[in-house]
Amino acid sequence: MRRAADVRTRGHGGGLKVGIVGAGVSGLAAARALHQAGIAVTLFEKSRGVGGRLATRRVGSYTFDTGATSIAPRGMGIESVMLKELDTTELIEVTKPIYTHVNLRVQPGDSSRNGVPRYAYRSGCNHLAKLLAEGLDVRLNTQVDQLKEVDGGYEIENDRFDRLILTPPIPQTSLLLWSIGQSRPVANARYRSCITLMLGYDKPLPDTPYHAIIDVEQRHPMTWVCLESTKSPGRAPEGGSAVLVQLSPGYSHDHYQNEDDVVLKDVLPYVAQLFGPEFREPVEIDTKRWKYSQPETVAVFESVNRDQPGVILAGDGLSAGRVERAFESGLMAANLILEGQ
Ligand SMILES: Cc1cc2nc3c(=O)[nH]c(=O)nc-3n(C[C@H](O)[C@H](O)[C@H](O)COP(=O)(O)OP(=O)(O)OC[C@H]3O[C@@H](n4cnc5c(N)ncnc54)[C@H](O)[C@@H]3O)c2cc1C
């Protein structure tokens, strides 16, 4: 796999124009690398903000990372960008480890998982996306429903581009490819769904040695419990606490269409079991349903992008469902364009 250090920063783009669908981490990484190399880039993003699954939501006075809850750069390209190139005022290292749980019996976690530095941003992990997007041409609230081939290039929203990079989850990208009669070897790309609960309390959490717990075997409905206010001070008002719960793939799949009340009735007793009966009644509640949360299978970047240099696929469906991996796939897409100029 190519690394960030390999991305060339040539001084000019020779008039090449690149259109990128999706302003999540991978799209932003690609756009940033191309922009730095002097290439004109436009990002099209269907949402009203950048970041995709690097998402933060404010609920009353509480703040939750509803997608990725922390970032572990693991020495990949995103590391120097986060630590050296971008503003670090909001950056915090998450020092408390991740523990595991089996049926809510909590025990110390995997030392290799906890041995790597892990970061978040005070105001929410989405802040990283905002930093990455600085200086880029991002068209928000712009859903691309189809692509069009025009005289050796492609058209999106009446703009012509020489190359495209598509970064939505693979099932959505496949629809775009079909609109220009293309397909790629990604047929089996499957994503887990995930129901996320945001719970705000007006009391502090008990002191824990961890910032998050994971049910590695995903048997319990609460696969991931992240103590947002432990991870990052300021996520809850003074004297309060914020807890984020990601429900297991199985539970999320089976209850995806259920009303929030049904899900909360199932899950809140488990939160009380973990932290005490006073945690049965949050003062703020919100939910988020991710249809495509993280890929179950990953397609191979090189084989997917071997024969069609005009349209490059990137994103975590080609790299693994992690922020640092999604970022890397964006760099690889940028690199293909820079190499092929
Ligand atoms: C619940 C959850 C928990 C996670 N936890 C972690 C974690 O703790 N650590 C970690 O490293 N990773 C975690 N991840 C994974 C990580 O968030 C993703 O792997 C990464 O953010 C994916 O980035 P991406 O750019 O590939 O895709 P996305 O972030 O999905 O970006 C794609 C963008 O394309 C846009 N889009 C889609 N279709 C269109 C269209 N037709 N037109 C225009 N725009 C479009 C979307 O709105 C989106 O902004 C988690 C993910 C979820 C959902």
C-alpha cells in the first residue's frame, strides 16, 4: 500500500480538473493532496457539512461523535497531517484505554489495541474534516445522482472534469458507475448497519479506568460504549456526562426500522447495569441510524482501479472501515491521478 509520503507535490496541474463525489475523509484526503499539487478539484457532497462518517452531533448542551469516536493514525499518512500540518489547538490525545466486555462484565482490553496513540478533537472529531476542507472547493447539499460522459471527460452539475474520484460507500458508488455503463470487482461489498444512541446525563459518570468498552464478539446489543465526557472534557455541561452507545450489527439489523422508544426500552437498562440505576433516565436522547457504517469486506484498491483511469474509486470500502485507512485510500486515488498526468 502506498503511503502519504509517496504522494507527489508537483507544482502544477497542467489544467487537469478533478471532480470528487463525497467529502468524507477519503474525498477530503484526495482533494487536499491534489490541491496541494496544483490541480483544480471540486468536491460534491450531498450533506450540509463535510466529514461523512467522521460525524459529530450536538444534542442540547452535549456533544457526541456519532461515527468514528477516535482516530488512531498508526503511523499512516494522516498522522503527520493531523499532528504537524493542521492546526492542533482542538486536538486531544485520548489517554484512557479501551476495555472489553462480555455480557457487561468489564475487563482490561487488548494491549496492542491500547498501545497505539489515539486522538479526538475537543469540539468533536468532525473538526478534523473541517480542517482538511479548508481552502478546498466543496459544493455542499449537492447529491450526485448520475454521471455523464462528455468529450473524453465527465460532467457533474454542468461542470466538466477530466477525472473523477468516487468515495461514497461501495453500494452507492456502484449506482453512479452503472449510470455510465461501468462496474468494478466490488460485487460482494457489504456494510454493517449501526444504530447509535446519544445519551446525556445531568450527573457525572462513575470514575472508570477506560474511556470506552467493546464487546469484541459482538454478542451483546451494546457493542461499543464510549464515555464521550471522559474521552473529551467539555462534551457535557458541568456536573453532567455524555455516553454514546453503538449497537451491534445483529441488533442494528434486526431493529433498524423500529421506533426509538423500542430500542431505548431494550438498551437503557443495560446502561443502568453498567453505571448504576440513576443512569436509566438520560436528560437528553438522540439516535442516528447508519445504513452503511463499516464494511464487512474490503475490495482491493489496485484491482478495482486497474483498467479505468478516468473514474477512480476510493473510500473505506477499499481500505477497511477506519478513518486512517479511508484517508490512505484517498491519497492512493490522488496518487493515481498524479502518476497518470
Ligand atoms: C458508527 C461508526 C463508528 C465508527 N468508529 C470508528 C472509529 O472509532 N475509528 C475509526 O477510525 N473509524 C471508525 N468508523 C469508520 C470511519 O468513520 C469510516 O471508515 C470513514 O469515516 C469513512 O470515510 P469515507 O470517506 O470512506 O466515507 P464517508 O465518510 O461515508 O464519506 C462519503 C461521503 O460521500 C457522501 N455521499 C454519498 N453519496 C453521495 C452522492 N451521491 N453525492 C454526493 N455525496 C455523496 C456522503 O454524504 C459522505 O459525506 C466508524 C464508522 C461508523 C459509522
